[in-house]
Amino acid sequence: MKKYNTTGLTGLFRLIAVITGILFLTLLFIRCTSQETVPGEKLLGIVFNYEKSEVVLTVISKGCTGKADFSFSVKGHVVTVVRNKKDECKAMPEAVQFTYSLKEAGLDASKEYTIGNTFMANPNLAAIP
């Protein structure tokens, strides 16, 4: 019976396994340390009113949230509401509304938009990061 030399293949398979393991761990580390894929503030609601040319945001406040704490990021047809200042107060979370003109929000009433934020119905859960 003829014997074949398999030591070269065994070493190659080990090398491939080590490289695959390193690549997997690197991708896992990147995924675990990257931020959430959906940027922006968790919203309870957003209403666009064409007749009044305004946008009404419903967000969570723990006592220290103001209208100036938010901005609108418009990239193409995607609008994302961004909280610029974190609410550090300790009050019970509650829903608050802020009204912005379409001009303040940087929106054009004649265009179609998609909202880039996530939405929550429960204000108590929306306050959890």
C-alpha cells in the first residue's frame, strides 16, 4: 500500500483555520464595538403639517430637554432627528412636544422624505439607552 505525504496539507489546513479564526474574531470585535446602526434620537412621534409649514416632534424628557437640544440631519431624502444635548435630569420620563418650522428643520414641503430614527410607543422604555 502506497503512503502519501500529508504533513504539508495538514499545515496548510491549520494555517487556513488560524487565519479564518482571526478574521472571525476581528469582525466580531468590530461589530460589538460599533455604534447602533440607526443613528438619532428615539422618537415617540413626528408630524409634518403642510398647512402650517411645521414639524412637531414628540420625544422623551427627563426634565431638562428643550427645543434647542435637537437638530435635523437631512441627507438626500433621509431625515434624522439628532439630540445635541443629553438630558441628564433624573425626573420620570415623559413625552414632550417641540414644534419647528419646515425652514428650521431644513425641509422642503415639495419633497418626499424617509425618517431615519427609531420609534417607541412607551415613553418609559424609550428613555432606556
